Amino acid sequence: MTSSALPPALALALILTAPLFGALAAMVTGRRGPAIALATVIATVAGILTLLVIIAGDGAFTLAIGGWEAPLGIQLRADGLAAGFIATTALVMGAILAIAGKPFGSGAQERRSAYTFWPLALLLWGALNAIFLSGDLFNLYVGLELLTLVAVALVGIEGKRETLAAALRYMMFALMGSLLYLLGAALLYAAHGTLDIALLATRVGNAPGDIVAAAAITAGLAAKTALFPFHAWLPPAHSGAPAPASAMLSGLVPKASFYILLRFWFEAAPDIAGTSVLMLLGGLGAFAMIYGSLLALHQDRLKLIIAYSTVAQLGYLFFVFPLAGGESAAQPWAAGAWSGAVFHALSHAMAKASMFLCAGLIIEAIGHDRLPGMKGIVRALPMTVFAFALAAITLMGLPPSGGFTAKYLMMTASFAAGQPFWALMLILAGLLAAAYLYRPLALAFALPDEDAPAPKAVSRARQAAPLVLALAAILLGILSAGPFAFIQIGRPGAAVEGLE
Amino acid sequence: MIASLFDLTLCLLILAAAGAAVFGRAAFMAVVFFIVYGILIAIAWLRLGAIDVALAEAAIGAGLTGVLLLAALARITRRIDAPEPSTGPDRTTLATALASLVIASAIAFAFLTLPEPQGLQERVAENLADAGAENPVTAVLLNFRGWDTLLESIVLLAALLGIWTLARDEAWGGRAGPRHVTRPGGVLAQFGRVLPPIGLLVGIYLVWAGSKQPGGAFQGGTVLAAVWIVTIMAGLMQAPRVADRALRAALVIGPVIFLALAVAGVVAGAFLVFPPVHAGWLILAVEAVLTLSIAVTLAMLVFGPPEEEEKP
Amino acid sequence: MSDLFTIVMTASGLVFFAAGTLGLIRFPDTHSRLHALTKADNLGLGLIALGLAVQVPGLADLFKLVLIWALAILAAGATAQLVARIAAPADLGEEPQSPPDETGDGETRRT
Amino acid sequence: MSSWYLLLATGLLLTIGGALWRVWRGPDQADRMMAAQLVGTGGVATILLLAAATGEWAMLDVALVLALLAALAAIAFVKSVRGAGHGDPEDEAQNDAARADEAPR
Amino acid sequence: MIAPSASLLYGLCGAALIGLGLYGFVVHRRLIRRVLAFNVIGSGIFLLFGASSYRDPAAGADPVPQAMIITGIVVALSATALALALIVAYARLAQSGALPEDAAPGADDEDRP
């Protein structure tokens, strides 16, 4: 599809290897973490820009690793969806790494967490990129395991009793999820002699093996995405880690397993989806949304509110399955629902990461994240509170944010499909998000208590990082036509309607 | 007929060992049963025509995992002796048993109704000449699906980083794990002297032979790691400091060279290619450095995070 | 001829293994079990390896057989001594070091 | 011959079954561990017979690895008795002095 | 009666192992037992996978699943090592081998006698 094979290969090689090289370098040198991270960002972003240009110009493409075509080898698949997730990840990682230089910088002596944070963060990035580009279910398994082990390590990086418990709880869910996924992959290979997603699409049918495999893969990935009832691990894990780690864990990590679910249900096994299964997934999502929101309302710590909000927000990602899968897949509204979910995943990644980074800065300033202590914090941290408010707009789904575009697309699809229940749930989700995010915001803008200790100053440069992310989430809404068209590139059965 | 008898007996033993590992009352007993189970599973792999997997299982499943479990158990039980919560056969365990039975039956049903096998034996055989390894499994691991293997070697490092993260801050930079003491000249110390030369030989042989017959970087690396572990447990050597540059270089050298090779493919407009002309020695070279990194990483996984406070 | 040799040797190898297992099951205390075990099963393995030695196709495989047996003896010798020290406190007048296996979780204790 | 080897191997599996019984009964940790050692040796012998039965002599490598690593678990076990898994299993009460400064906190 | 083939037997054995492990994983509260159960499930899946790729002994075992299984074994070992290290570190701080929600009331407070 491209005139020369060199630029696409170079772009993919940079995206796939730069974070891994960075991680290995950081593992050796120890105290150069921030500098290596900067170099990694530059190299990876160069690759991503090349990739975006290629995809926008010449369309989606695949690259057979080692020149071995499927089913023998592994195919890398670069389409609009992959590039969208990769670009968003790079933006979020860039902001996180920029802000992490202070808490995880090293002095004269190498420190434990300052050492391990950098290779872990870069490995997390490398794992995400590997997942987003992979077109092979077993290769995805290896990527997912890399991601999981790194994420568990990041949860436990504080080394306190509660965070270790959270890491262990997370690990137990994640291990079970991996095994289920692996079981499904094994059954699919046994039946069809390949794990390449494109080849599977033509081979997977409705045999018992395929159904058990699909069930296992879905359950496994749902556990990793913290879909209700597998959600219990998420809030303590995401809220217990240091802010930069939380931002990665909440904003990016669950998106990987959701992304594989999307690939699986819409590309590898589109024909297997029965209405009842898709309804169940959507229903669990609705349940997660309500449950997570209600618990978020009851939290008194900022990071816990944000973490429970993730349970809720991940919940309505799953509305995509009843709206765009199965019988709906051939319908005109499917593209809108699918794109809406992708928009939601991307804007949530930016907004949620921004919020956790804000929470981290607030903790830096006042020493804790208990709500009452946040009174009047806007005076000390105006940019941070502004970023938080912008991110909140996205999470509530108010215009003109990316979250609004997502909700608009999904609601339109929901009415078109004659399933208004999902639209109702989306409205409810927005209201609940407004409710649980109102409290911290209201307190931040309130008059500070007379006797409250003065917050510590936080540099403007560092406050800029979450602001950039929150602004990006808003921009995604304002400029939604471009990204909307872009993520459709290479989508099987891509349709044009949805955004008019 | 006799073959079936053997298979049936082996399956029953495997199930018995697994059942005891799951149901056994004492944790130590469960761990011992798990070690036994690993040995039996390795034999099962031989019956399934998978000698490479049997090697990996014998080295990892029966060997390293057992050591990890025993060491962890010793350190946990030293700290806790409180009776753990009962899990008698109440309603939840009954429901769990039922659910497990249903799931296992569903999987068995799915297995029994699998369509005609369409494996990749032929396709692998057709391309073996260009793959640089005569052993088809090695060809798949290093070449056809080399990206999996590259990521997997990094998974090991991720686990190690995770383990190092669990060190106490004061101990950071110090020697990995506790310091092992033994009586000089005792049985253990003697054994620790005799075993390593043999193990070194076997490990290197496995890597070298891996391109032609069963074996390879992971199996050989595991054996080498085991040798190092024995030497340290026998008190003949001390584990390296986690801050040691040489150690860290050894940990990453394999993945780094593999990654570099992957990037070099860009020149040909591809990713991770072994040019058929050079594939033979390239694969051997990659395997050699991978073995070193894998061996060091596996051993460090067993040693654990640094524990003693670093003396300035 | 060589087949006959193999059959006799491997069969007697199995007999020793069986004897070792019988001892493991029937002998009353840890120490005597240990004793029965290490002698019998290493002898059994040696006989089987010897029986197969006339069947292997190459010198390398013969060498491997020898190495396997040597390793087994070496490992069994060392571990038997080490375990015996732990398992036989009575002879040394020390308090028991190898606890009766109660490290467990007592998970079924109440049932 | 192949059937003969398999028959013998089946017999070996039965002796392994006997060892499993001892692992279950205990009563000491040492009993369990030594019974596991028997399974290891029996497993090595079984693999030798399987190699002979199938003519796949590459299986000997598996036996070699198993024999080489058989001692690993046993050493980890004897070490686990003292000092949270890193003490000296041969350390008797009278020569504790060397241990004093190595003792775990 | 048709003689059961090796692949059939080991495949069913794998399925049974998955069931056994699942039960153990859910029922046990001590984390180390869960890690054990995790490994039993894992090897059950591998056995099922390996058996399914050996259904036609004339064609030989498919090398691709073998390579995947070796990868899987190494990945499982990495996960096991990290999980065990976490459990040890947690036990050091909490004096418990189970997660707080699974520990018996008061079990956390009991020290070694």
C-alpha cells in the first residue's frame, strides 16, 4: 500500500522498541531515569507522527514480523484504531513522565522507588504499544502479561501494607484473567490452526469450542478491565499507588484489555456474538456504572473518588457490545456506537490520568487527599484545579469535551437501535459523575479555613502537565470530526454515518 | 494397549498429585505435591511428542517453581502461625465445586468436539530451511514467533523489577536475598562444589544442541540458573548486589541484542528478520546472549529482593 | 542376546524400585525409610541405565546415561545426608528440628 | 521390546504412586521430601524407559535435567528449616557462634 | 471399544486439572495456596493445548503450540515469582498469609506463639 516499505517499518520499530530500549537502559543506569524517559518520548513520538501520516495518507497496513505471513508468523496491524490508542497513550505517558521527575528523581544515592519506577513505567508503555499493534491473540497474551506484571509492581511500589494488599488482590484477579484468556486462545488455535485475528475472522464459527473460547476470553479480559463483578481490585489498587503510577493504572492499563475485547468481538469473532451475551456485557457495564458512581459519592478521599469513578466509566464502555455487536453490526448505527466507545476510551484515558496527576499535586501541596482539607486549594493551585475541572467536564460528558462526543455518538446509536435503555444509563452516568465530582470541586473553590496550614507551593511547569491532558480531552471533542474519520481507517465494515 | 495403560496410569497420578496439591491440609505438603506434579507433567509431555516442552517443564515446573515455593513458604510460616480461616464444605465451597465441575466439563466438551486438526507442522517444515534452526520448536521460538520470545524475555525482567520494588528502602543496593550460611566442608558445601561443573556443561549443551534437537535458551538458561542457585545456597558464593552494573548489564544484554536485531530489520523494510543466509549463526548468537540474561534473571528471581542493610 | 540382557537388567531395576517403595511405605520411622529409599532406588536406576546401555545408538547417549546415574547418586547421597540430619534429632540429643508437618493452614481443621 | 519398556514404565509409575502415598501421610516434612525424591528418581527411570520404547533418545536430555535439578528442591527444603530458608542445615547447636552475626533480624 | 488415544486422555486430564485448580483458587484464602492452584490451572491449560496439537500422531506434534507453551511456562514462572515475593513482603508487614478480607477475625493480631 505504501510506495516504500521503509517508513512504515521504521515507524513501527520505533513505537515498539523505543520504550523497551528505554526501560532496559533505565534498568542498567539507575539514576538517569528522567533523561532516558525524555529520549524515549522523543523517539516514540517521532515514530508515532510517522505512523499517523502514513495511515492518514495511505490507509491501514499490516507488517509480517520477520517476513513470516500468518498463520506461521505474527502480523502487526496498524490501523486508525491502533494509531489512535497509541497516540493517546504517548500523550498521557509524556505528561506522566514529565511530572514524575520530582517524586522519582534520584539524588546522589540511588533510591529504590526512584530506580524501579522508570523502567517499570517505560515497560508499561512498551507493553501497551505492543498490544495496540499486535494482530495475534497469543502475542497479545504475552503483551498482556507484561502489562499486568508491570502494573502489579507499580501498585505495590510504595511498599506499605495496604498497597501490597491491593497489589496482591489485583494480581489474583489478573492472574485468573490471564489464564482464562490463555485457555480461550488455546482452544481457538486447536480448532483453527491460527491465532491471527484476520484469519480467525474467516474461520471462527459457532462450534462448542469457539463458544467456550469466546466465553473464556471475554471473562478473562473483563476481569482485567474490572467489569462488575470483577471490579473489587480496582479502587484500592488505583488509589494506593503514587499519583503518576495511578494515572497510568487508571487511565491506560484497563484500556488495553478493553481494546483486545474490541478487537476480539468486532474483528476476530464477529459472527459468534449472540444477543444475550452482548446484552449481558452491556448490563454488567450498566451495573458497574451505577455501583461505581454510588460508591464514588461516598468516598472522602479524592483519589478514591477518582478510582471509583473509573469503575463507573469503564462500565459504560461495555455498552458498545449490545449497540454495535451481533445483529447490530450490520446496522447503520454500529459505526457511531463503536466510535463513541473508542472516543470514550481515549478521552477517559486523558481525563482520568489528568485527574490523578492533579490529585498527586494536591497531595504534594497539602500532604493528604482528604476532602475537607482541600478547602480553598484553588488559591494555591489554580492551574491544577482548572485542569481538574476541565477533566471533570469530560468525565461528566458535557460539551464540548471528548466525553460529550462519545456520549452523543453512543446515545444516537442507542435511539437508532431502538434500545433507549443505554441512552438513559448514559444520561444517568453523566448526572452521577456530576454529583461525585461536584464535591471536590466545590470544596476547592470554597474559602479556606482560617486555621488551615498553608499549602506548599507547586511549580507551574508541573501543574501544566495535567492541564495539557485535560485540554487534550476537551480538544478531542471540539475537533472530533478529524479523529472520528481517522479511527475508522481500516475498520472492517467502516461506515461514514454517526457524526452528522 | 500397554501404551494406553501407561497413559491412563500417568493421568491418574497427575490428577492425584494435583488433587493433593489443591486439597491437602498442610501447605508444605501441598508444595511437595506440586513438585511431584511437575515431574509427572514433564513425563506427560514426552508422551505428547513435545520433548522441548518436557525439558522446560522439568527445569522450570519441577525445579525452579518448587524452590520458589519452598523458600516462600519457609519465610511466610516463620512470620505467621495463626490458624487460617476455615474453608470447610459450606455452601460456597459446594457451589464452587459445582461451578468448577461445570466449567471443566464445558472445556472437556469443547475439546472433544474440536474440528479436524489443522496444525502448522507442514508450514513450519516448508520454511525450516530458511529459519536457521533445524529444531522446529527453536525455529518457531526464535524466528517465526520471535517477537513473542523477545517480549517474554522482557516479562522476566518485569517480574524481577517487581520483586526488587519490594525491598525495604534501607536495603536497596545490597545483595539480593538473604546471605546463605553453611558449614565449610560440610555436605552441602561439598555438593555445591561438585554440581556446578556438571551443570554448566549440561546447560551449555542444551543451548548448543537446541538448534538441532530439543533444547534451547530457556531450558539451558534454567539449568545454568539452578547451578548458580545451588552454589549460593551452599554458601560458596554470595549473591550479587542489585546495584552492581555488571549484574544489570548481564540482565539486559540478551533482550537488548534481540531488540537491536529487531530494529536492524528496518533496513529491509521489515521487523525482526533473520536473513536466511545468516540465520544460523544469528540465532545461535541471540540464543547465547539470551541464555546468559535468562539464567541471571531466573536466579535473581529466586534470590529475591535485597534484604540486608547496605553498609556504607 | 543384548535384548535379553536389557530385559533382565531393567526388570531387576524395577524390582529394586518396588522394594524401595515398599520400604518407604512399610518401615516404621523416618530414618529407616530414608535408608531403604536412597539405596534401593539408586540401584534400580543404575540397573535400568545399565540395561539400556546396550541399546543406545551412540556414544553420546551412553555418556548421558552414565551422567544421569552419576548425578542421581550424587544428589541422593547429598540430600539423604542433609535430610537425615534434620530428621534424626534423637541420635544427636537435640530437640526436633523437622517439625511434624503442621506448617499448614489448618484449613480443614474445623471440618 | 517397545511394549516391554512401556510395561516396565507402567510398573515404575505404580511405585511412584506408592511414594505419593507417603507424601500424603508424612508425618514429618522430611518424609514428604524424601518421598518426593523417590518420585524424582523414578521419573528419571521412567523417562529412560520411554526413550528406549520410542527410540527418541533425545528424551535422555529431559532425564538429565530432571536428575540435575532433583537436588535443588531438596536443598531448598533443608535450607528452609533454619533461618527462614537461608540458615545452615548442618549447623548444630554447639557451633552457633558463626551464626550469631548472620542471624536474621 | 476404541483404545483411548494419548491425546484424548491427556486432553481430558488437562480439563480436569483446570477444574481442580479453579476450585482451589476460589476456595483457598491463603495466598500461597492460590498461587499453587494458579499453577495447576496453567499446566492444565498447557496440557489441553499440547494434547490438542497431537491429535494426529502421524503428523507429529505441532511445533507452534509447543513454542507457545514454553513461552507460557516462562510467563507463568515470572508471575509466580512476583506473586510469591509479594506474599512474603505482605506477610512481613501484616503477619498474615491471606488478604485482609479473607483473614479470620482477629487472626491478624495473633502472633507466633
